[in-house]
Amino acid sequence: MITINATSELRAQVDIWRRGGNVAFVPTMGNLHAGHLSLVREARKLADRVVVSIFVNPMQFAEGEDFDKYPRTLERDSEMLEGEGTDLLFAPSVDVMYPKPQAEQTRVEVPGISDVLCGVCRPGHFVGVATVVCKLFNMVQPDVAVFGKKDFQQLMVIRRMVEDLAMPVRIVGAETLRESDGLAMSSRNGYLTSDERAIAPVLYRVLTGIATKLKEGDTNLAGLQSTAAQELLDSGLRPDYVAIRRARDLAEPNDDDRDLVILAAAYLGKARLIDNLEVSR
Ligand code: PAF
């Protein structure tokens, strides 16, 4: 595996590979776990070469969020990626990604889809995500990019950006990997104490409970959402939201919408956990 920090070297290498084949890309913020490695394996199936980036993007963290304490584990991550047969690790510094002060940096805004759910709780977050992913796409120039479905809204923001800006990249969503008790794998699970870790699977249980009710024909979505939020509170989580939305655009569903997604975000101690479950009724 080649490790590169500079854009010019990255471009030169990817350029050679793209002459004889195609390139898949997995953007990450590092502190890798089995969920990330499953994205790399998915990428391997889709292309001749796999590029992974590790960059903790300051632009997607608000004041007071966990940017400073987000774990930087480059050496360990690098070994894990090598073990999965990654061809190139791109690990730029903040100065390479953002040579100008943030206030002067061009931004990418994806209105609508960015303004609900996590976009309300974390203002500016999706501008930071869209900007860095747009920039990474321009740097790496991949044929295909793989994102986890755990960040369901993020995946939709990226898909919309790619469509609206006619970017020549195919976006693939990969299934969420779960621990044996159902907890979605996430770098932020590392913030949980052992007591909190024992409580955390409640989030997924609440989602599966709603999915069962929807499949049984329950149409009282507001009731399902508020009961679920109360269940989270009773278990010691502090929900930002529990929402049942239309899967294709995250709008509030009409009675005849069949394909839905249940999304939730909740704090448990210092960790903000998110999860979702697609359901057809
Ligand atoms: O999902 C993530 O890890 C990040 O939001 C991403 C897509 C790498 C952009 O910084």
C-alpha cells in the first residue's frame, strides 16, 4: 500500500491506474473498525484499485463538538487497510485540504435534504461533509465511491450533490455492520463507558420495534415516534430525534408511501449515536 499526503502525487498515481482500469474510493475519518473494512471490501469488488482517505474534517464539526478529541490512530488504521489489500492511503493534513482560512473556503451546500434531522441538530454539518467529499472526489477522481448506510442522511446528501453537480462518480451505499447485540459499528462507540455500552443496543431495539409495528399496519407515525423517544429516555439516552421518513427523500410520509426509513440520533454519555432501519410496509 502506498501512503500519500500531497494532492499532486495522489493525482499522478491515480492517473496511471485509471489508464488501465477503474478506481474505487472510500473516504473515512480514520479510527477504523470492521464497518470501515467492510466498505473497503465492497470497494475491492467494484474496481481494480482501491483508494482510502483518512481525514478528520474540521469543517463538519461545530464549535463544542468532538473534533479535538476524535481519535487519530493513523498507524493502526494503516495496518488494517494494508491487511484488506488497499492500494493507496491518502492522508492529507488540514493545510493540504484547507490552505485558506475556513471563512475564505468555497463551500458546497445541498439544500433541502441537509436541512432536516441531523442537519437541524448539527447546523453546518452537511455543508462540511459535502465540501470535503466534493474536494476529495476532485483530488482522487474515482470512478466509484462507497459510503456506509449507517449515515443514511449523509449518503443522500452525497447522492444529491453528485446528481446536481453532474459529478462523474458512481455512489454505492454499503450495509451497516452491527455488533452481535445489534449496536451499529461506529468510531464513536469508543466513547462509551462499559455501563453505557450495555445500554447502547436499545437504540437498534427501538428501531426494530417501530419497524414491526409499521409492518403490522400501525399508521400512527407520531405515536410510534414519541413512544420510541420515551423508551430511549427511560433507558438513559437523550434523543435528538426519532423519525419515520420516506426512504427516497426523507420527507414526512403520506399514507400511500410504502418504502420508509426509521432514523434516530441520541446521546449516551459523551457519544452521539445514530442509526436507521429501512422498512417497507
Ligand atoms: O462518514 C464519514 O466518516 C465522514 O463524514 C466523511 C464522509 C469521511 C467526510 O468527512
